[in-house]
Amino acid sequence: MPEPIEKRIQLREIVEEDWASVHAYASLEMVSRHQAWGPNSKEDSKAYVHEVLMEAKAIPRRQFIFAITVGETKKMIGAVELNIRDEVNRTGEIGYILHPDFWGRGIAGEAAAQVLQFAFNDQKLHRVFATCDPRNAASYRVLEKLGMSKEGRLRENIRLRDGWRDSFVYSILEEEWRESRQ
């Protein structure tokens, strides 16, 4: 029996040629409806990948955006990221996005779990948080499955095309993450 798809994902650095894969999901209204960006034009997707590549060269590096790839083809189906928000207090923020063909398969959770491991083990962070649109139940379920605690709601903190959006805030501390892995 083949391994479940979420066990076959791998993360890698984004490369310039990934713009077309990014565009395949970022150009869809259903993917960007909870975001302040999009749907992307081809130029938007190319500019995003260019920005990611430039950020990867920054010293110190504060943004890590990884392509989520799947199967033997290593096809990029989404992205997951860690942004260092506060070096002194060792705080980071995670986020993820997937092509809708891969929604509901546990892939976002698997990718985010790998990034949490990177955040706590490699980047030595103390706290990692995430925000999501309260209307995006699938996204906050991912955060809850990761063991993140809901801290509250930020009111009208992001401006969308059709008005203001609230955000739920979730977080996990290094000690909580380590205990959950035992």
C-alpha cells in the first residue's frame, strides 16, 4: 500500500522557476479570498518569487519560505513559511498556503509541523504564532492540531478587497512543543 500523500511531502527552498507553480494557486480567488493579496497576475507571482529569493539572501535571514513538494515528481503544491518577528524575544510567525487540489489531506499540518521543528530546533525560538481569518475553519483546525493555543482575536487588523478582516491568533511555546512530541 502506498504511503499517504502527507508523508511524502518535502520542503525545499523556492527557486525562480517556481513562479508558475505559485501562480497555479495564487491566481485562484478561492485561495486568496482570506488574504490581502491576489488573485495574482503572472507578474504578481513572478514578483513574489523574486522577493522570496531576495529575502533568502538577507543577513541575518529573517524569512524562510519553503516550497511544499509532493511525491516522486517533487511538484510544488504550496508554500510554508517562518518569519522571525522578534530576535530578542525569539518569536516567529508561521503561515502556509496550498493549491486547492491538495486541501483536506493533512498536508498543511505536516508542512507546518516541519517548520515548527525548524523554528524550535534550528532557529532556537521560544514562541511561534500564527494568524488566520476566523471564517477559515480549515486553517485554524490545522493550528489546533499542531497543538497551538488560541490567544484571541485581533479586530479588523487586515484590509481585504471587500473590507476589513479580523484575525484569530494562535501560538505555541517551545516547552509546549517539546512536551507534545514525547
